[in-house]
Amino acid sequence: MNEIIKSIEEEQLKKEVPEFNVGDTVKVYGKIKEGNRERIQVFEGTVLKKQGGSNRATFTVRKTSNGIGVEKTWPLHSPNVEKIEVVRRGKVRRAKLNYLRDRVGKKAKVKEIVK
């Protein structure tokens, strides 16, 4: 029974998932259905956390829109996520950046990795 579930889950995984980590700034291209039309909307922000594994993996992205913090949790292997584009790499020392929720302005920035 367990092998059957694993084979079904492997079919649902995406072939190409970009390598990104917590603290990175990413653009998530998400499909949105409005009536009978479908369009792609871009959500750009900082990755707060990644969790789960296999086809249940999710990641949370936070941005500020008109001075208000907006967070969205995206399933990594969802067909509604068209693509994920890494804008810049962030330098952080922890796995979950929940402390960014309390910060405003320059304090809410994540340092960039310079190569």
C-alpha cells in the first residue's frame, strides 16, 4: 500500500523546482481564475519559511503592500504555481524568519549575499 501512494505522489512532483532558501527574495507567478478566464499574477517578497517534504512542501512569502504586510503560503508542486524566480539571495542564520513580522522599514530588510 505504501509503495502505491509513493508512486502516485512522485507523478505529481514538478520536474524543475528552482533552488531557493529562507531569506531569498522571490517572484512567484501564480495562476488566478476569474470566471472563465485565467491569468498570471506575480507575488514578489521574502521567503519566511519552507516546510514539508515531497508533494506536500510549502513555502511562505511576505511582502508589504501599501504599508501593510501580506503573507501567502504557496504549495511548491502545485499546478497553480507557474514558476518561481529568485530575484536575490538573502543571508540569514535561522530556518524561520517569523521575527520579520514585527519589524518595519529598514529593520525588516534581509542582508544580501554578495558573490
